Amino acid sequence: MRLPILDIQHATVYRGDTCVFEDLSFMLEEGAHTAILGPNGAGKSTILKLLAGEAHPVPNDATRIRLFGEERWNVWDVRKRLGMVSHDLQHQYMDQVTGLKVILSGFHASIGIYGHQDYSYAQLARADEMLKEMGVGWLRDRRFGEMSTGEQRRCLLGRALVHEPTALVLDEPTSGLDLTATFHYLDLTRAHIRKGKTLLLVTHHIHEIPPEVERVVLLKQGKILQDGGKRAVLTDANLSALFDCPVALAETNGWYQAFPG
């Protein structure tokens, strides 16, 4: 039996005065690699904010959100069980923090590291090991603000993985990367799926969905249009309805790509 990582039931969520979700229900189970696919404005980033404890549903007797089976949780404890890489995190991260410290900050789920945080020799060694695993060992002493987009993304992926989280949550992970960097990043992600991490991918880029993802959720204007097996959900008709334009899909070795229909 798969254990639920995230269980949202009948949630209504506002961002400012805008209702993003009305009566949303969604569950992510351990080991069930899932992609949430939708256009800009669909509500994808709000799901990430619910996960991170940065957004909350309107109180209602029918509404329930559970993380790792708990209805009440410490945000920092939950963040240590999740490995998250998002655009917000990349933009918020402090420019002066070095590559090694970016990785180390994953142990405390913080942005940067602080004087009151202690790190063991084992954690320091693990951070160095993770830099090398991400293929960016030379960035150990380079400041985050001096790195390329791809280098920043790989350091943040190392930060997300250094503490061995249960689930890896990625927000459009290859956006802004060239072809080589994209392939390398996806290879790193797949390696950790094989090591047992549950993947939740939030994106509008179909080519980012790795073959290991078996479930796809189509999200549009705060509504789930489709939720099911990848082959059943990723069709020309479903994608055309999702993006409001004719879409033709091609598939090779478990990877999908979209073309004008």
C-alpha cells in the first residue's frame, strides 16, 4: 500500500482577491511519480505553495490537507522531507552564498546559512559529494549570483537532495537551459527517481516529463481536466483542449514532444 505524501480534499484557495482553486482534491502517493501539466495561470505554482506552507485553503468543514499523513505539521519539518526546486526559490536565493553553502542550506531548508546553524563533518562531506554528483564541483567557492542559470539550477537540485528527502518537487526544471544542460539535468533527476525518490513535476513543458512518470494531471484555470495514466492522458485531443490550440504529440523511448497540430 502506497503512503500518501500530499492529500488535498475540497480545498478553496485564494491568492489575494483571486480564487485559484474551488473545491480542489488531489493526492500524491509515495512512489507514484506524477506530472502536473498546464498553461501559465492554471494554478500550478499555488499547489507548490500549499506544499511549502506558503498558501492555505479557506477554512471549511469539508476541507482537509494532510502532509505525510498529518493534518497538523511543522512547516520546517515538512520542508526537510521534501526536496523542492522552484523559480521562486531561484529568484529569492542570496547572490553572495557560495556553491557549497547553497548545498548545505538544504539540511535546514533555509535560504543561505546562518551562524546558529551547525554542520557536522559528515554533512560537509555530503555537501561536497553532492556538488560533484551534480557535476558542479568547481562551483564550491563561487557565489550564486556569479553562476549561470544552469549552474544555479544544479546547485539548487543538490540542495534539494542533500538531506535525502522522500519526494523531489520540481517546478519547470529545464526552463532557460540549453539542450545539453537540459539533458544532463533530466539525467540527474532520473538517477534519483531510480534511487527511490518520488517525483512531483509541475510544468507546461511536455519534454520535461521523464519516462518514469506514470501519472499525468492536466490543470487548467484551477480545474483538473484529466488525471490518469500517462498514455491515456497525453493525447492530441487532450493537449489541444488544455492549451487552446491544435497540438500533435510524438513519443520516442518514453519521452513526449509537442508540435503544432
